[in-house]
Amino acid sequence: MACPETVTTKNLIGKLKLNKALSDGVDETLKLQGVSYLKRTAIANFSLTLDFSQYVDDGGVEHVDIKQTLSGGFKAPTENIIMDGDEHPKDDDLFGPLIGKTRRIKVDELDTDFLKEDWTEDTLEDGIIYGIVKSDTEKTGKDWVIYLAWGFTIKDGVRRFARRYKFTTKDRSEPIYVKLYYDYLN
């Protein structure tokens, strides 16, 4: 189902389901992040639903909270994103210790063309949700970094929420680029 135009990067609410048929595969990035074969297989076979809520706190800082559920009712880690541009450490159930920072920016501020492409007018006007998530190398020994852009796009004639990311690690000479598309549920 198409995302209504009332749902934007400034009003990110509702449930969205990953459309695996339209999205790129994530197995290679998960493998390079140290996720086990068993967990990667489970992720490939389950469907993922995201339940978004977005608000501005008393200090004027935007927050996006995401409850994640895998098919069969299995809960995935909840994300509580503070969009202040500061680094925030997190001990993630899937990836282990990591550090993330998120903020709203205009698309033309991005350095990577792949992250700039195909956004809707409202996303260009309001700005994308941009994040950098990296493994806490000191604690994990891993060195991966993901550069994320979230917003809305038109895919196959349907307005959809999309996540794009560029994944880098010293274990691979070239970055991995991934597009993920979501169907609006309600």
C-alpha cells in the first residue's frame, strides 16, 4: 500500500513492512558485520515490520522510535533515535556495541550520489533523516560503518518509505550499496 502524503520525514508515524521483492539483499553486509549464518538465514526468511513514532522533546530535539517485529511475532531490537547529530553508544542485540549519530539534512549536503537519488519533493523540502552507524571498534574489533539516508521515494508508481545505505569496512575494498523499500500498512 502506498504511504499517504501526510506521512513524511517530519511526521514519520505508522507501520511499514519491508518489501523484500523490491529491496536489495542484506546478507553480505550482515556477514561482514559479524552476524552468524543462523541469524542471517532467519532474517532472510522472516518479514520485518517497523512501527514508527516521531516526536520533538522539550529541548526541541527530534526523536524517532522504531519498534521492530519479525513475522511470527518475534521482537527485534527497538531503536530509539535521537536526531541531534551527536554520537550515541548502543549495545545492540544483533550487532553488539555500536555508535550512531543521526540528524536531518538537505540532500545536497550528502557526499555520496547514491544516497541523493530519487527522493520525493517533500523529502527534498523537509530533509532526509541521515545517520552514520559504526561498530564500536574498541569493544568489538570490527571496523564497519554504514551511512544511512531515510525518506520517501516513488518505486513502481507507489509512494514508499525507503532506506538507502552505503556500507564500508576494511575487510572489503569497495563499498556495498543497498536500497530498502517498505510497504505502508497503517
